[in-house]
Amino acid sequence: MEIVYAEWFDKWIHLWCQANKRKEAGAQFRLAALYSSSTDPSMAKKAISLFRQAAKGGMPEADYALGVCYERGYGVRKNAKLAIRWYQTAEGQVWE
């Protein structure tokens, strides 16, 4: 899968950008995941923004991804309290 993304990254980005225009949480999450797989540091802010939009759309996977971002300092400052809050939000959505 990693090889496919690496070879077709621009094409995947274009397709998911088109899906994102429909404001679907799933498309936003997948596009954020693609951005976060890039080695370009400027993509991190785009990934964070899209993870937030997907989280607002009710995707627990996006909540979890934001927890990881805050835990590791990816695109945001490391913040253990916010990481825990996002993990708890994701857990609450999964179990409700």
C-alpha cells in the first residue's frame, strides 16, 4: 500500500480533494491520512485541519488521529492533556 501511495500520491490527493468538497467526514479523514503520510512538513497543518473537520463530522478515527498528533507533536505542539481528551472522545464515540 505504501508503494501505491508513493507512486500515485498526487492522483490520490486530487481524488480525495474532490470528495472533500462534498464535506464528507470519511473523505476528509482519508485525505488527512494521505497528507499525514507525506514527508513534506507543510502537509501537517492540512492534515490537522482535515482531521478536525472529520472529527466534527462524527468520525472516532479522526478523534483518535488527533490524539496521536497531540501525543507525538505532529503538526501541533505536544500536549498530553489534549491527546488524552481526543482519545477519550474517540473512545466515547466508539462505545456509545
